[in-house]
Amino acid sequence: MSLGVAERDQRRARAADAVGEEITDWDRRAYLKIISTELSDDQIARIVEPQTLHPRQEAVLAVHWHPEFIPPDLIRRRLDAMFPNRSQELIIPTQHNILVDYDGYSGVEVDCFSRSFNRKVQLLVHFRTERVAQATVFRSMLERTFRYRARQLFEFIDTLVDDAYEDRLQKAADRAGADENLVRFVRVHAAKLYRLFLEFESKTPPVAIRNKILVHYFETLRSRFDPRMVNHAEMLLQAVKETVKHHFSNEFFYATEEVIEEVRGLGGSIVVPHPEQFWPILLAEYDVDGYEVWNPQSQEFTEFLIQVVGRQNKARKRGDNPILIFMGDDCHMGEKAKDPEFQDPEKVGREVGVQPAWDDLAIRKSLIVAGADRRTVIDDYKARLGA
């Protein structure tokens, strides 16, 4: 469809009104809860009191994690409890398309587009905070990217509530094994969510405007409907999300080269996260400082990626900085604030600074050959950042 943004917003609102049922006080309370950034005493306790401690880990390297709406002081208390004997650290947050500061460093995970191999990619970008104090161009690039990326949520909702997307929805329903009643259930509550968003738009923080808000809203429905039905509804949502991502245009993201050029101009450093999600980036010869070889979602190719870095470093010109090896915990701190019954067991188990592969005996030999360990990477990367 080639409608303008305003026309699409109006069409979506009409479609949501046509599909939706009456919004109740329960719906409003549920919506306000999932967008709230205020923390209860129980939530604070879950954040600052980790279940597992790491007293033997003295070096903490964390350059791929998402604070979301959790305040830095609570994150610091958690890290102090988890790593009581740490003597060396480099901890930089990387919110999606939002620059965030922490203890003198700033970071962001940027969506961009590599036209040479036609893929959206992500870059982890890190700075000393003073270098981006006046970075108006870079901040405007991030703001535009964030706004455009948020449009994917609205395409998600369009697919669920607008009859013009019936074909997409039906194909997703077939993949998810969803019958007509389940599709109707999902459409009704997706429409409610959008109408609630319009009602409380001024109270909805930017960090909440993402695809996950739909899943979070459906999670609250477990207290009102059969949890098995909600589980199946979430399977349908996942199938629809995959369809939306497939059709979502990447042409309006900034080119990867543009982002790299702007970051380098500001004295920043760059790491490629989970490169196996966009393999051609390993051949693109971008001006980056390192590759992430391990991630909770990406553990299959760790040794291969370590070897790739080793081969690239052997081929580099004398005097060029070597490519560094990183590991990412990809921790989403907001997951820890959820009520336990709504937590994703895999995601809530991720911790800032915890990357077991550094100490995995099966991988240690490859790391030793590559000359990589936490302390070495921390020292080298801090030097590049200008510490």
C-alpha cells in the first residue's frame, strides 16, 4: 500500500474501531502497567538481588546489553552484588537506536542498511561520553532511525486489524496452525491495544513503542483467558511479526557506511554483533574494531568466528589495529522487572557481563591462539575509545 503516514494512521484507527470490542477499565489498567517505568519494591528487589553471584570473575566486559527503563543506579547495585571482586571493567549500554550513558561511556545498537548485500544489519557503537556531548548530526540520525524502526510496530498492527492485509494474516495463521476463532481473538485484542495506545499516547514512553508491546499485552491476558489459548495466540503473533519483517522496507535506514563514517568522525568505536545473522558483513571490509563471536542466541559458530578474526588479522597491513574478539550477553534488563510468571526463562537468565564462553575449555584453545581474553580486550578497547 502506498498511503502516506497520516493516511495510514487514520486508516489503522478506523480499522481498529471496526474490529475492536469495548475497552474496559481492566484493559486500561493492563496497558498502563505494561508501559509503566515506575518500579515497585518487589521489582527493585528482583533487579538489585541477583540469583547467581560470580565472586571469582575479576574482569567484567559488557558492551552489548540493553538497560531499557531500568535506572543506572539499580544496574550498578546489581553488578556490585554479582561481581564483588572485580578489579577491571568496561561496561557500556547499547539501547536500540537510543544513545545511553553509563559511567563515562555512551553506547547504542544502531539499525542500518548494507546495500551491497541488501541486508539490514546492526552495529554496536561506543564512545567516551564527552565525545558525543555535541553530536547533533549523529543524534538526529539515531532519532530518525528510531522513529522509522518504530513504524514496524504499526505495520504489525495493520496486518492484524486491516482487511487490506488479510492475505498476509491468513498465511501467518496457516503457519501457526491458527483457526478462525483464534485469529478473531488476536485481531480483537490487537485492535484494543492500538486504541489504548491512542488514548494514552502522551503517557507511552518511546522505549515501549516496539513490537514487544503486543506480546506484553497478550501476556496480561493469561489471567483472563485459557493460558493455552494465549500461548497459541503468541505463536500467531510471532508468525505475523516474521511476515512483517520480511515485507518491511530497509531502504529508509541509513547506509552502514554513513553510520560508520559519522561514528569515526566523532572518535567512536564499532563492534559487529551476532555477524552470523548477516554473514556477508564478514566480507564487506567495513572499518570496525571487532566482531562478536558469542551471544546467548548465537553459540553455534563461536570457534569458526574466532578463526575468521584470526585470518583477517593475519591479512591486515602492518600498523593497522587488529580486529578484536568480543562476546555479548545481550541482556535486557527490563525482563528482570517483570512478574516472575511473565518472564521469559531464557532471556531473564542473561546477565550483564556474563559470557560463559570465555571460560569454556572447548573454546579456550582458540582464544589463546587468537590472543584474546577479557583483560586484553578491555585494555585494547579502552585505548581505542580514548580512556
